[in-house]
Amino acid sequence: MNTPRGPAQRWLPRPSLRFIPVWRRNLLVWRRLMIPSILGHFGEPVLYLLAFGYGLGALIGQVGEMEYIVFIASGIVCSSAMFTSTFEALYSAYTRMETQQTWAAMLGAPLDVDDIVLGEAIWAASKSLVSATAILIVAGVLGLLGGWQALLALPVILLAGLAFACTALIVTALSRSYDFFMYYFTLVLTPMLLLSGVFFPMEQLPAIIGTLAYLLPLAHVVEVVRPLVTGGVPEAVALHLAVPAAYAVVSFIIASRLFRRRLLG
Amino acid sequence: MARDADPAVAAEALVKRYGGVAVVDGVDLAVRRGECFGLLGPNGAGKTTTLRMLLGLTPPDSGRLTVLGEPVPQRARELRARVGVVPQLDNLDPDFTVRENLTTYASYFGLRERDLGRRIDELLAFAALDKRASARVPALSGGMKRRLTLARALINDPELVVLDEPSTGLDPQARQHIWQRLRQLRADGRTLVLTTHYMEEAERLCDRLAIMDRGVVVACDSPEALVERHLERYVVELRGDAARRWPAAGQGRDIHSREVGETVLLYADEPEPVMAAVAAAGLKYLLRPANLEDVFLRLTGHDIRE
């Protein structure tokens, strides 16, 4: 009698290149809705820039050496990437897993759960790249960019998108309904958004809060992306990239195990 | 091919427990190449769990399992490249057209559109959906969706097709349509394993059946042999008022009977004396050949619809 140690018990994921058709399937569906989706990616940051940048910025004036609208544009590139990736990995992934049973169909083919989870994570990261690109275009048109080095922010955004996707996939793997996602927004994303230097410099916060914010990935992403976008030189890049990278890897391991247990029980 | 000599499915003593309860409790199966094999039983008998184990989607807690010569779940991915799956619930991609559903599913097997050549057109014709190739899935009827799901399962030219309740929820015409397609697949030399709780489906389609109840196989043979071995040839069925009055009217007569809910079943190889006795008591009856449902009842002591 053999009792094989099944994929549901395994700790480490074993993804393969078969994640590509999963990613491609999502791309093909998105292509159908591309125009409204891209308009959304442009429209929302324009509203933010107008409201915060010009509205609030007129009262604030400068942050350090920087116009407030330049400061906030570079922050919104990061927060928008976070939300785009997170929404995709929560609501859309959950829809494909439960409501549409798209994942169940994939599991009838020679795809494993790990391939699907990796394909979804990279897809969500790809969408955050689209969103960041849209904002950079808007910021460029408004003359808010420091130069062509702003393009170097895109690979950083891709890494950040992956980190936010993988952590959100943990929540999706544990969720029994869409309502569960609100906890994640209220307890994790909103505090991270407000405390990570997107809207104001972190030095304004009590030291302990700033330290706590640096335990989460968004503050590190902002530290690298803001100088790149505004024409400065980021510092301690390796450390600031290591944090989102660690979040991506560890969260992927946890999420894929949770999904294996959920789907292959 | 040497591997054609392997049985389609060889399962020994499969056990699957959920929360300490054995949903599949020591199942042995031997499915031959090229046959249509049915798992028949009520909901909760362990049919779907058994199918999931065959596909490597649920690891058994114990037992030994080989499908198309591949040990499962160890080589489940390699196995699934050679198997077609028709799930119980339609999980077609609602955002895609009929044709895109096939090409996208092909991509999960590493097949590109140019590798497929005429295969997509052939499958559309097989599913009688060639005129609906550009329709979106939500515009299809239930029968069309099921035929598309079946066509999708054939995209990789599978040796074995696994179907979980292929005709559940379909109207009689759509069901006939699916049965006809399944017979065609069997005629092409493919092996079919399906679950069902419909006697008619099992009797019409399956070369051999495993009757499952509460996680175990209670009998396994051809439908005819099951009926012949376990039952008299005929059943005289009494319903409603007749069923209520028979116990008194039949007292003292040596007739093999069983009460099931509102029905009394009288079994006999020679039904004439039984019919005469029932008629003498002034009761209405229905004479029919014994079927799988009667076998199920005889073997498990309860109705399959429970």
C-alpha cells in the first residue's frame, strides 16, 4: 500500500512554464475590455492629480525641494500599482476560481495549481504595469517627470505588483466570499496606503509608525520610485527592492500551498 | 503501442477520508481499454471523489492507482495530457466565443492553433456547433454548452474520456444528443469512464458498471449480467392505493416482495401467477422487466433516489 505525499501536503510550490497559457488567457479576456480598462487607468490618476496635486497642492506648495503635485504624482504611481494588482488578485482571481470555475477547467488539463497561481500573480503584476505606465504618460504630459529615467520605475513597479499580487492571493485562498476582502482593505491596504509616504513624507509620522510602515512593501517601493520619477537618485536600492521581493517569494509559497489544500483536498 | 496493453484504470483499495469519514472506502476498479465503464450510485456514494482521484486531483489516503499505465497522483500531469475531462458543472469561459473556448483550452495542453489544423473545425462539427462558432457562451443552450464541453475534452485526442454526470440537467432531446456522441467516441476506440445516477443512461451506454453506495462498490458487471445474477426477470409494481392494500391482500401467498416508500415491488421469473393474484385482489399493477434500479435496491436495501 502506498501513501504518496500529495501536492496538498507539499510545502514548496513547483510551478512550470505552463503558467504562460494561464497568463495569456487572462490577457485575451482583458483585450476585449481593453478600451474601458485603459480609460480607467488614465482617468483615475488624472482625477487624483487634479484634486490632490492642484487642489491640495495649492495650499501646501512644496514638499522639501519638490512641488507637491510632483511629489504626489510619484506616490500615486506606486499606490495605483498596488490597488490594480490587489484588485485583480482578489476579485478577479476569486471569480475565476469560484464563480466561473475557470481554474477547475484548467485543472482538467495538464496544468497544476502552482502554474495557475503563478500565472495569476504575473498577470496581476502585468496589470499594475499598465496602470503605472498610464500614470507616467499623464504625468509626462503635465510636465511632472524628471526625465527618461522615469522609465526605470517600470521594472520596480512590476516587482511591486508581484509582491502585492502574491499577498492578495493569500487572502483569496482563504476567502469564502467576496465580503472577506474588506478585512484586507481595512486592516492592511488602507493603513499601508496612508502611512507609506504616498501623500506626505514619512518623516511627518512618529518614528514608531514609520518603522512599522517599513515592515510593509509599499514604503520601500515609494523610496525607489519617487527619485526615479522625479529626476533624483534612489538610495539603498538593494534593501528597498529586497523587501518587495521577499514579500513576493514568501507570499507565493504560502498562497500556492493554501490553494493546493483548497483545490486538491 | 505497448502502453495500449495497460488497462485503462487499475485501482486497488482506494480510500479517501474527509474529517475522519471515509467517502471512498476501499474501492477496487479495473477498467478495460475501449470500454464504456459507469460508476452508478446515489449522490454521496463517492462517485465524484473516485473520479477526482483517477485524475490526480484528490490524492487517495491509501490504495494503489494506475491510469493508462501512469501511477497517480505521482504522474497526474502526464496522465491528464492523455485524458479528456467533462466536469459535472459547465466551466466554459463565458468571455470567449465557442471557437476561442477550444483554442484557449488547447493552449493549456501546449497546443497552438497552427498545430491543431482542422481539429477545431472537426470538433465543432462533432458538437454540431459549426454554425455557432462565433457565438459567446452565455448565448448557448444547456445542451449546446454540454456538447461544447465534450468537444473541449477531445481537444488533445484523449485515449480516455472521464465524464461526471454527462447528461444531468439536460432535457430529453439534448440527452439523446450527448448519448449519441458518447457512443461515437466509444466506436472510435476511446475508453469512457462516467458517473451517473440515471439507470437509463447506465443501461444504454455502459458495457460494464460498478454500483457504488456509501463509498464502496457493491457490484460490478455488465448491466445485463447484474440484473440476471441478482434478480428475478420481472417486477410487478403496485403504487399508491394498490400498494397500501396489498400487504393484507397478499398475505399467505409465497411472493417475493419489497416495499419502497409508496410502492410495493413483487419479483418473479414467471409473472403470470403474481399478476393473477394481484388482479384477484382487485388491484391495479404495472408489469416491467427488472432493471438496474431493482438491483441497486436489492443490493443496498434502499432506493437510488434517496
